[in-house]
Amino acid sequence: MDKHNLLIVHGGGPTAVLNSSLYGVITEAKSSDRIDKIYASIGGSEGILRESFKDLSVLTESDLGKLLHTPGTAIGSSRYALTEEDYCHMADIFLKYNIKYVLFNGGNGTMDTCGKVQEACKDREIYVVGIPKTVDNDIASIDHAPGYASAARFIATATAEIGADVRALPIHVCIIEAMGRNAGWITAASALARKDGKGAPHLIYLPERAFDEEAFLEDVERLYQELGGVVVVVSEGLKDSVGNPIVPPIFQQGRSVYYGDVSTHLAGLVIRRLGIKARSEKPGLSGRASMANQSGLDREEAILVGREAVKAALAGQAAVMVGIRRAGGEEYRIETPLIPIEKVMLEEKKLPEKFINPRGNDVTEEFIRGCRPLLREPLPDFIHFN
Amino acid sequence: MDKHNLLIVHGGGPTAVLNSSLYGVITEAKSSDRIDKIYASIGGSEGILRESFKDLSVLTESDLGKLLHTPGTAIGSSRYALTEEDYCHMADIFLKYNIKYVLFNGGNGTMDTCGKVQEACKDREIYVVGIPKTVDNDIASIDHAPGYASAARFIATATAEIGADVRALPIHVCIIEAMGRNAGWITAASALARKDGKGAPHLIYLPERAFDEEAFLEDVERLYQELGGVVVVVSEGLKDSVGNPIVPPIFQQGRSVYYGDVSTHLAGLVIRRLGIKARSEKPGLSGRASMANQSGLDREEAILVGREAVKAALAGQAAVMVGIRRAGGEEYRIETPLIPIEKVMLEEKKLPEKFINPRGNDVTEEFIRGCRPLLREPLPDFIHFN
């Protein structure tokens, strides 16, 4: 039988389980007698153009195991904007290296790349398959993306812990900034920190709703009078009523933008306007890099979609992404249907209205019910006498 | 035999193991036939004045166990500034409740309270003993305080994880803000993130050295040219050459002060002056509340000093704090000498010069050697091919 090589490429920002999908890809590919070398593109799409490939089929079991607990991406990534010419060039490179199976692991932008690479390879026997990944959970057509459950677990745990700290010495308003610029899925998951529906977070503000400064200050003041310590979770991407970010971008260079810190801005606002001590908490990149908060379920699902992508490519599937769909029934179970890549390309899945309360300062019970299974292992149970 | 009651009081901000010391106090006191009720003052020193006591001798084993993994303080705390009159009032309250043993768990400010309470009780048979605690590690006369090892473990882990994230997609300068306003112990511990002395953090700036903006920008630019991604860890309390905080206080009310975010300020500076994308990371309260980063050694030592404080009070010791001293020898071992409270009252232990490199942008090998045993369990071992 003719053997061919496989290429795995990472695109965009990492998640806590991106390397777990890589683990899934490598272990599945190693078990196939139709795959020879398992190339990793070092440094994302740019790595393909540089022909910077590393054969990972030679990895030991022990090194493979480390992938499951390594944050970031062990093979690098990139945010390089590819040109038409680049796509054609890639097709030639695949030929040169006897690469028949190409897997791209990434978010919306990467799925767009996936479609364009497949298009550039349409006259050749090359199978391009997408593996989903994003902490933001904004990939369309799937229930949730690998990476989200760990980010959700992180924010829920951090909020519960900061809540315990603030309860111990209730002297300030804490503004925690969560990842997710356009979609509020991570911010919303902070609600899972509550025990029997009580405690931190006391307020949640999502990017899907226009942020009303006055309503925010009213909410904070009322809760501060009542509790002394208040924990607020906000999305890094809060926008005003005309859709402008409440903190303007402070760095902009092509697609690379960096906004000021919403948490710092809002803590300052509470201090100036209400005269109440307030502080900002911005876990930032820890929200996707914390290994202690990696969700076991997320890791398993990330491995699974990696494996399924290899199987799909071997089965001659092309221009598809491995999806995650919840199977019906009481118990949480998933299926991994293949989704035509054009259905996911560049479409952004936001938090639907039904998951946000009328005042726009909390999530609904329906959101919590749907999100809870993703955390699976319960959060630690704290004890208090005060 | 006459039985008396014991009172435990928490002061100041929490640590990851403050409740572990409480566990030590309760379990030791339960084992003594000379102690009847184990009162906790709910809400720190203010709780004493309000006579807000809760008897914890009735706790079940299961509830006691939860204390070991609960952040904050399960009995509350306070930062109330006590008056002369308050101290006299306290002495009467102790009499009223048959309290003979009084334990204060806290940092420098609380040890000062300890001394003054003992003074107010000098004509009565009351034994006041201090238990040390601080994430900042700034208590004089001891090797390190319970709470520090967990805060050190947290910053080292977060820095290693953020380092892996930045290495995966090296497009920015990350400024991580560490706790410790006047003492750089926590900031310094980020150096433990390095593997074989390499990788993040690439730069460390401590509050003991005047912060030189120009030297900082030079360092960042040079490393950015070389690496693409740069991870910098800074103390929240960086000061300029005349001792003023580089970010002015934005809230001030009596002893309660809140400064702006140094990480936000420095990220903005890098963007404006160097035109390089930079972002801030401020784990904030997670640095002392993260249970996943609680150090096992720290937990054990926190339990130990709690137990020793009960033993000291029962032995008739007064106006002493339980210390931690490293015993000599190759292996890490500690002793817990009793230290006269006046030796620790309000004195702040800063990072000595020998632990800071000449340029003031890193720690020395000597610091790393001394700090490493406190983390005990090794940090996770990440794998990279890029």
C-alpha cells in the first residue's frame, strides 16, 4: 500500500487543550499503516511556507504524555494573513513532501484558511480537515469548541476563590476581566462559581449587551451597601450603546489590536464616581494557559476531535470540520459529525438573548443548566463561618 | 482541672493557607483537656469588640478537612485600627468569656496588635500568642511566613504557563503584575518558572530597586528583537528614584489605599514608546486565593505553626510569635522557635541586595537556591518543538 504523509497545523491563539488535540492526531495517525510521517508545521501557516516541518511520528510515549499537560502549542502557531499566492504555493509544498492529509486546528479564521487551502488543492488528491479550537466558544455549527470548557472552569474557579477572599475581608469591589471580546461565553461561565445559586459573582456583564455605565454604577452601589464586598465579572470586550468598545484600542497594527484593560477602567470608575474602594483582576492569558483548571472532559473531547480528524481525512473527507454535537438524553454525551467547512467559515457564534437576564447584569438559569455538564468535576466546596 | 476557653483571631488579608493554620489550632486545642471552647472571633479584631464568637470545637472531621482547601479566611478578618480603649475593653471581654488563651494570626500589623493586647492584659492570667501569615513574606525574624510558599508557587506556575503561551505565538510583550507592594519576595519567585535557567520570565523588576523607565524600555526592546515574545514580571509596588510609586494611588481612605495597575501602565508605555504590542496580566487576588497552587509544604507548615501556638499558650508563653527557622543541613527542615513579639512588631523584611542582580532586572542564583525548597513539588514539565 502507498504510504503518504500527514501535516498538522495550528492557527491563532492557544487553549488549555490544543496540545491534547495534537496528542489525538499523533496517536491516531501512528496507528494507521497508510500514514508514514506525521509532520507538524512549526509556527502555523507561516511554517508551511517556510517548509519548517518536524516529524512527530518518532515521539516517545513519555513525550506524548507531556503534550496533555503543556499549555500553549508545542508546535507554535501564527496569525499571518495568507495571500492567494500563498495558497497555491502551499499546494506545491504538499506535493513536494508527499503530504496527502492536511489538518488545521484553529478557530473561525483558521477554518477560513482550511477552506481556501482545500480550494487551492482541488485538482490534487489532498484532504484538508479542520479541528475546532477556541476558548471563546464562538465557532458556529457546533455545541461548543474544545478549549472552552477549560476556560469556563478557569473563570468559575477563579471567581469562587476571589469570592471567598472578598467575603473574608469585605472592603472592596472586585472587577474580574474575562476573555472573549465579542462573545460572552467565558464571562457567562463565571456564574458556575455560585453555590446553590448564591455568592460571587454578584454581577455579570456581557459583550452582547450594550454596557450602560449608569446602570452598572447603580448595581454596584446597591450591592456594596448590602454586602460590603462585591465581585463583578466583565467581558474584556464590553461595548457602549453604539457598539464602540468602552475602552478604546491602544495598539493597532493590521489585524493585531490590543485594547486597554476594561477591569482597570471600571475599577477607576467605581472609585471616582462612587468613592468606593475597587480593584481590578485580570487573569489574562492564564485563562487559557492554566493547567490546574484544565477540564478533564475538555481534554478528552480535544483528543477525540483530533483522532476523528485523522479518520475523516483517511476516509477521503475533505473541506470538513469535525464538530461536537450533544446527543439527546438525560446524560451528557456527544457526537462528532463532520460539518462542511463553508458552514463554519468566519461565522461568529454569540451568546443568545435567552441566556442573558432582562437587566443585562447576569445570565439565566437556562445558560447555567446547559454549561454545567462541561465542567463535569464539581468545583471545590469551601467552608465559611462568617 | 480548671478548663478555660481559647480565642483565635485573624487579621489583615488572607493567604492560601490561613485556614490551614486555623485547622492546626482547632485540632491541637481539641486534643487538650485544659481547653473547653475554641472560640473564633468572626470578623477579626472588630469581632472581639462585638463579642461575635463562634465555638469551633464542635466541628466535624469533614468540615475541618474543608478548611485545608478553602481560600480566604473561614472566620473573616478585619483591618480596623484599634484604639487604646479598645485594648482595655478586650481584656474585659476575655474575662467575661473565660478566655485564657488568645491567638492572633496575621502579618506585621497583627503582631503589633498582639503586643498591645498582651500589654492591656498584663495584670491578668491571659496568654497572647502570634501566628505568622503573609503572602508578602515581609515579617522580620523568620525565614519565611506561611502563605508565602503558595504565593511563590502561584507566580512561578502562572509565569511558566504564560511563558508557554507567549512562546507558542510570540507576538507581544506580556507584563505580569505580582503582589507585594514594598517587598519583592513574590515577584522574585517568578524566576522559579525557568527550566534549566532558561525561558520566561525574561525580566524581573522589584520594588526594592528604583524603577528606571529608560532602562526598562531598553531591556524590553532588546529582548523583543531577539525573541519576539517577552514575559516581564513586575511588583505592584514599583517606585521611582525618589521613592514615589510609578502609578499614583487612585483611592485613599485612612489606611486603605489602592494604586492603579502597574501592569496596565507599563504595557501602555511599551506600546507608546516602542510601538510594540504589549499586554498586561494581573492575576491579583488569585495570587493568594488559588487552591490549585497551594503548596503542600506551605499547608503543612501553616498547620504546624497553628499547633505550636496552642502549645505555647498552654505552656504559659505570652507575647511571643511562633517563628520558622531553617535547620542546618543539606535537607530542608524547619524549627519553630518562639520569638518575642517586640522583635517582629511592625518591622518589614525586604528582599536583600544580594538577591538582586546588578542591573536590577533579575534575581540572583542565590535567591533561587534559597527559594526552591519552598516549592518542594516540582513545577510541571512542558514540552515544545518550536
